[in-house]
Amino acid sequence: MPDFENKVAFITGAAHGQGRAVALSLAREGADIVAFDVAKKIEYPSYAFGSNEELQSLKEEIEALGRKVLIAVGDVRDDESVTAAVNEAIAAFGKIDILFNNAGICAYAEVDKMTDEEWDAMIDINLKGPFIVTRRVVPHMKDAKSGVIINNSSVMGMRGGRRLSHYVASKWGLTGLTKAWAIELAPYNIRVVSIHPTGVNTPMNDGLAEMEGATPLEIAERSAGNLLPVPWIESEDVAHLVNYLASDKARYATGSQFVLDAGLLSV
């Protein structure tokens, strides 16, 4: 029997990159999927985000695997759209077993040149967003007395980074939320963990490269510092880790940080 037969996973930032890879990986193992994405360009950062076309192609791929999928368009900063998506998921599937808080942004800015708008957007999407989504999902997990919440932090949620103070603050904050929620939700048999990838080969790299006037590979090699001889890891590598942590194989893992860093944090 597949690991996630009769399970429902709610994934933010699902249209492409890590979110898409996780959605497909969980679906291959039997899960039904709620794919939540802003599916449009936002004011900051200036690079392209997921699209409705990508969400529709994801839906087709998941349905081809024999699984059910619900597409939900909304912004993690917007409680109204998040609440509507969660309510629609409960109406369609009756429960949410797995939450992957994945939606996030990254951009460079020197601290003395960073605007309030840049700071606020980073914190609101990367930190407040997971809070808003989790706040709406947790009551249903409490009712079921079961659930797994996986927060996609970063190696920058465990170290510092040049020209990334707003990003680092958001990811350290998400690490802290993981620990706080694990304590609070353990009596309800809800596990909460965070993952900490090094750079991942996703469309975000294209956007960062465009902003920096470089190629994606140049951006990766400039900032990676991986011990293993790779500039980045792949979205599928992240999906393998999420699959494990969401499964009963990791049934006693909660409040912990799981690193997938190609050795970066060993330096």
C-alpha cells in the first residue's frame, strides 16, 4: 500500500519548483492534493511567479496518476483567500493530513538600502504566510487528532547571509515557529518539522539571476559554498525528504530541523 493512500496534502507555492515536485511525489505515493498558489506576478520581487497554466498542467499530471486534486488560487498573506481554500479542501476531501508550507520569496538587498516595502513583503510572505495558513489548517488537524506540518525554511534559517538580512530573518523565524508549534500541537498528535535546503534548482534562480545581471549558475556558484561538488540540489531531492518526513517512517520526528545542504552548514 502506498505511504499516503487516503491522505490529503495541502501545498502552498505548488505551481512550480519545490512545491510542484512535492505535490507530484506525494501524489505518486497515493495522496490527494490541494495545490495553492498565487499564480500571478506580485509587486516584490519583480521576477515571475507560478501561473494558472502551470497549475492546470499540474492538475493534469496528478489526475493522470489516478489521484484527486483541488486547485486553489490565492496569496498566503491574504487570510480570506487562505480560509476559502482550506474550507474548499475540507468540503472536497473532509480533512487535511499534511501541510507543506512552501510558498516563499528571496531577493538581495543591503541593509542600509532596503526599503520598508521590501522588508515587509519578505516577512509577510515567508513568515506571516505560513502562520496564516497553519492557523486555518490546524483546527481540522486537531479535530482528527493527527497531522504533519512541514515548514520549508532554508540553510539561511540556521546561518547568516550577505545582502539577505530580511530573508534570513524570515527563515530563522520559521525555524522558531516550527519549535513553538511542535510543543503546542504535540498533545493533538500533530507533528511539526522544518527542512533546510541549500540552493535549489528552481525558476526562482532565473529571477534572481535576472535581478543581478548574471546567469542562474553564476548566482548558485557565487552563494552556494556546498562541500559536495554541486552548485545546487534539485526539487526532487527536496520532495524525497518531504515524503519521508510526512510518512509514518518519521512518526517520532517533531520540533526538529532536517538539513539537505550538500555539506554547506559543515563549513
